[in-house]
Amino acid sequence: MNAIEPRTDLQDEASLQLDANGKLRHLLTLKGLDKGLLIDMLDDAEGYLTAPGSQPARSRVLAGRTVANLFFEASTRTRASFDLAGKRLGADVLNLDVNTSSRKKGESILDTIYTLEAMQVDVMVVRDASAGVPAYIARHVLDHVSILNAGESDVSHPTQGLLDVLTIRQHKDSFENLAVAIVGDIRHSRVAMSTSQALTTLGVGELRLISPAVLAPDPESVPGAIISDNLKEGIRDADVVMALRIQRERIGNLDGIPGIDEYFANFGISHESMMHAKPDAIVMHPGPMNRGIEIEGSLADGPRSVITRQVTNGVAVRMAVLDRVGKTMAAR
Ligand code: CP
């Protein structure tokens, strides 16, 4: 596949995603996103949730629009939920099979994008292993097209960040009084980045990022966070504990990464390690999970776990984001 242009203007992403009237046109990052807009999207997502066992919420807000899912990296949750979200809002949804697409014949990503634009695609949902791809595409599409970042290298996964803070908001009273511990491979995790950014914008009391030293983040990428390699101290009296898997697909050299047993003993979220968190602490995981490595299976399936709730919220959040960019489109 063709290389993209160097990423030179990261700081412009937050402003690039708003149109001239300050409305959301693209969702590229949660960094720098206005707190009011973030809360509005969480409120909108709540409106797309229905009681368990009842039919999912539907609307025709995207009737006549076309959404294309372009996943140049593997996905279950994000891809399936964008697919369902688009259909439940009345859009035509195209899931491009990247493995049989002409990108395999050397077509550039922009030629793929221009081809879909010519087919009157309105929204492109993009996941890619390279940093900068969603913003790069956003800078090249026609004025009426929206780009939604569905996972960008180790940089950003904004809809995951939204669904994570929505899930926390549903279980806890106020962000200001919360201690949130994110545990695992922070360095390579776009989820850690976006969820941390959302929590910071919402004024979380304490954000703790816990990992083996070799998987610790660059402190400048997470201003204000407490970075620790001590699980027991890191989750002490935490209200929320989120486990992350080791992102092996983004780690070139596995030297220094603890083996499975050592990792689980020192960084695994288990019934035993959760004894250090608050008694009412919730357990989260963005998925996919590696049971017995970063999380004990019976804890993930138990009453403290809100992992399936995260998945449910993922559809609602993606409906809220699609709805919002659809309304921005309609107002043009
Ligand atoms: N959490 C998440 O992004 O999962 P998928 O890779 O399955 O989409």
C-alpha cells in the first residue's frame, strides 16, 4: 500500500473537525474537543439507548445518506457498531472488504477515497494502522464529506473514548470525585489516549496509568496523569479500573515485555488485585480481551464488570456521532 504524506500538522486536528459554524463535521480526536460538545454527544448517545430486551432505537436522520466503513485494520466491536449505527439511522451502509479491495493492487488510499466519493458516499469511517490517516483523508475530501476516526495507530480512538466516559458516567456520580486507573500497555494504546483525553476534559479527579516500565507512555502525551509501574498502589481506592491488552501488533521488539504468567501476576486485573480498589469499583475493558493475561475471565464476567455495557454504549455513541455529522451536513 502507498505511504501517506508525513504528518506535520497534528495541532490542527481539533479545529479541522469543526466547520465554519463550529459544528462537528469530522471526528478525528478528542484532544482539544470542547467540553460542552463532548457532553452533548454523551447526552445524545443516552437518547439512543433502550431498555435491555427491547428493540434498539431507530431514526431516519441519515435516510438518503451513505456511510462507508473502511477498516484497514482488524475490528469486531467498532466495525459492527458503526455498521448497526448507520443502518439504525436509515443510511445506506457500505462495508468495504479491504482484503479484496483494489488497495491490494497498489491503489493509493486517496484514490480509494476519491472512488467512494464519486459513488456519493457522505461519511467515511476509517481505521488504519498508520498515524495521521484520518486527518489526511479529511484534508482531501469534498466539503460535504465527513470522516470519522475509528482507530488510528496508537494515537486516537475517539468513539471508544466517548463510550468509555459514557459508561463511567452511568455508574458514578461525578468525574471530579473519581480516581480512574487504566492498567496495561498504555504506550501502544489509542484507547488509553482517547479515554484519558475525555476524562481530562470532564475534570476527572485522578487519572492513573499503570504499566510495566517498558509499556509506560510518554508523560507529555498524558499531561496531569499519574504514571506508575506498581499495580497495588495504582489501583488503591480506585473507583474505576480499566484493563488493556498488550498491543502486540504495534510492538516491533517484544524484548523486555514480561511473559504471560509474570504479566498476570504483576499487572493482571483479578479478584485479588481488585481487593485494593474501592469495594464498589467497576471493571472495564475496551476489548478484545486476552483472558488470563490482562484480566481474570471470571472477573470480566462478574457483577463488577461493565464490559458488555461498554459494547452496548458503543452503538449508541456511534449513532450519536453519525447523527451529529448528518445534521451538520443537512445544515450546509
Ligand atoms: N475496542 C475496539 O476498538 O475493539 P475492536 O478492535 O474489536 O473494534
